[in-house]
Amino acid sequence: GTILAFILDKTKFKEDNQMTTTIKKVGFPMIHNFDGDRRDFSPELFAFMDRYEGAEFYLEDGYGSRLGYTEQDYKDASPKVRFVSMKEAYAQDITMILKDPDLENLELLKDGSVFFTMIHYAVRPAEVELIKRKQLKAYSMDSIVDDNGLRLFVDYFGTAYCAMVEGIKVLKQTYPDFYSKDRGPIKALIMG
């Protein structure tokens, strides 16, 4: 919540190339590009951010439902919560989402807006070009570290699990006798 609060506090938005105002409208689209991914921010985050006068939160219809939350849970946390279409959730001054969306959805971001997600700049050159073209103010969750250089936003289990699933898929196709009960254990070196 502290980093999100910093972005709400410090981010400025130029209107008509003259006046600078604090950003107030924050969009929260859902993750659509990874089947089974249920990550959304919990209602507690919106209760925390409710303190920002004039801030409004635009959650995509269905937000939090995969975690068992209802629209009312979010509205009870903050009267500033609105449920809107995916397109409208992306069209706000700030867009926050826990997993980097597909390029098609990123095109929905408002030019010059703030974008906060897991960007992974080094492995997504097409996205970096889109960020430049749309003049987005991008904050990459995976680049935010503490004083010891440790990432503040990280899901080690999720990352390791997905890597293991992909590794097993490749082994099934390439390892002789993968399904044999007579073979010994498969030994793997994990780097990273």
C-alpha cells in the first residue's frame, strides 16, 4: 500500500500543457492473459487508499470475484470504488494491475498516463516501444527493490511453479522413457 500511496501522492498529470494537477482516477483492470490467474488487489487496499481526497477507483466488472470478493466488499471498503468495463478501467490517469497485460490491452491505456505493473523491461521490447509511443509514465513492480536490492513485489512460488510446469512439458517431449517406471530419478539444475 505504501508504494501505491506514493504514486497517488507524487504523480502529476499535465492538462492542456499548462496546469499540473494531482492524478485522481485510478483504474484496476483484471488479469485476462493467463488462464487461472486469480490475482487482484484485496478490498483492504482500497480502504487504505480511501484517505486520498478526490481519488476515485475504477475496478473492472468482476474484479476480485475470482478471490471470493463481491462488488459490495470493495464498495464497503471505499465509497470511491466504481465498477466499469475493462476499456474504462484501462482509460484512467493511473492503471494498476498485478500482471503485465497483452499489448492489445495496453493499447487501451490513455496516452501520457501512469502504468504500474510487472513490466520486465529487458524481455519485452515491444512493450517498451509502446510505453515510449504512448508516453506512459511506467513504474515496474519488478524493478522496485529495498535498500538491500531485494524485490518488494515478488511471487517466488508462482514463478518457480510456472517454470517447473514448462520444464516438465519439455521433458515429456524430449526425455527418453519419461513415463517409464524403470528409469531413475530425473536430476535438474535450477538456475536463477
